[in-house]
Amino acid sequence: MEDLSMLDYFDQKTKSKQHLKFPKLNVDFYDDYQFRRRFRMTKESFILLSLIKKDFEFGDKRCNPTSSEVQLMATLRFDATGSFQEVQSDFIGLTQPTISRIVKQVSFAIAKHSESFIKFPTPEETME
């Protein structure tokens, strides 16, 4: 009988570990307006990802790697909302340490290419 209770114990331990295999982000899930509100950029701008993704491609080699698209969306959402990494973790479906590594890597890649992508308004444009 004790053996059965031990099996129950290990079964519960195994079930308590959550393995999130598919992040909850998908570019096509949002319409253009919702995408812009959530990530502070258009879907067309998001396509520029192919130009910078080689600078931040990485993944957890032990299990499922995180796609470049999800990494960029996670970083943009983190920057756009100003929320905690733990909140992003819950929203996206990745762990907080993974979100931390993603935000760091992608932010460095964006900064490296900032002159090509980030355009500040001219004084004339700000007056309009």
C-alpha cells in the first residue's frame, strides 16, 4: 500500500510541473489596430525582424527554442507596457528568466541597428 502512495506522490509531482511548449503570441491573432496598441508598431514594421534577428537568435538548447518572432514580440510588449517581466511571462507563456534573457538580447540588437530603424520626429513634425 505504501508503494501506491509513493506512486501517487510522484505522479502529483510530475503533474505539478507545467511545460509550456507553445507561447501565446501570434502575429495573425491581432488585427492591425490591436497589434499597434499592444506592440507600438505596425505589422509591416514587424516584418523588418528578418533584418535584425540574426543578432538575437538564441534558444534554450535543452527543450523548445523560442522563435525570433516571439522574442521580438515579447520585447516590444515589455517595452510598450512597462510591466514586470513576471506579467509578460504569464501573458506569453514563457518563464521570467527566459523573458529576461530575451529582453536583453533583443534590446541590444535593436540598439545596434537603431540608426536604421528608429526615426525621431523633426521639430516641424512635433509642432503639427
